[in-house]
Amino acid sequence: MSTQSSTPPLSLTERRKLATQLEIAHAAAELFTAHGTEGTTAEAIAGRAGVALRTFYRYFRTKQDAVGPLLAVGGERWRALLAGSEPGAALPEALAGAVAEALAAPDEAAAAGLRQVRGLLRAAAGDPALRAVWYRVNQESEDRLRPVVAELAGEGAQPLEVRLAAAAATDAIRIALETWAETDADVTAPGSPAELAVRCLRELTGGMGLLTRARG
């Protein structure tokens, strides 16, 4: 039985809201990558996204906050992949497989998305507010990952073990992306995000009991 939980479909209003937020996020990412955060204003982001400034501030408090939805997309995809793991899959293999697939670049759209994240992480190096958004997104992703890990791990898993596994998996992706962003490696070349993340995951989880014993 798949671990993917059923959720009620979003209403039309909710879908439109999310679409608008993502449009603003893409606009902010493009401008931050091109001009840095200091050279970008909320007005410029709103203009690029084709929305009124009041609409921008309806959704985001600051210009840095605007990229949060874009940075969260990868975590949502990775959790969905993990939740959809094959029944009976061992947790280490499920984690590694989901990480590798989430950070793969099978087409140009996926590659462009990773490069956009690279641009944001480079911009964040000189902007504490943008770094704070990145860390917040990662913390929220870790929190949402815990129930997925718990269900995959089975009834014998202890809360501490689940929390450690979720933290390690989240940090593996974060560290991989940050490390990759400091280089010029391509999205599928040696040193790619997927390759680095799987390596980080193995290093971080190597001694965890939850990931080295059979599922109970």
C-alpha cells in the first residue's frame, strides 16, 4: 500500500492564489539572479510578474520572501516521490531513490529550475534575509517530511529516529544544492545536485539505526 496520503483537491480560488504566488516567485528569482537583491525592488518584481504592488504585499512581506514558493517546490516534489515509494521498500533505498529523482534534470525545464535555484543561492550568499528564507523553507520541508518517514519506517520506529532521518535527508539536499551552487558543474555532470545529495545522504545516515535495520 502506498504511503501517499489523500488530500482534498484545491479550490479554484486556492489554485489561482498559488499560481499567482509562483509567478511572483519566478519573477523575483529572475531579478535576483540578474541584479542581486540590493538591485531589485518589490516594485520591479511586481512589474515583472504583471501584478499590482498591493497584490505583491498581499502575499509577501518582503522581496526576499517572494522566492519562498519557488524554493519550496523541490521539497514538495521530493516528499511526494518518497510517499509514493513501492510497498515494502527499505527506507534507505527509498530515501536515496527519491532524492536522486527529485534532483534529476530529465528535461530542459527541470534543468532550468535547478539553475534558477543556483542563482538564488549565490544571491543569498550576500543577503542574510534571503538566506533566512532558504533555511526557513528547509525547516518547513523537514517538518512535513517526518510523517512520511514515519509511515515508511513502520510501527517500530521511535520519534527520535524519525526526526533524525528527516533532518538528515533534508540537510543532504540542502548541503548538496549549496555545494553545487558554489561550482560551475552542470545539472547532470559529475558533481551534479543529484550525485552530491545521494553522497551526502549516505554520509549523514550511515550510522542511523532506523536506516540500518530491517523494517519491523
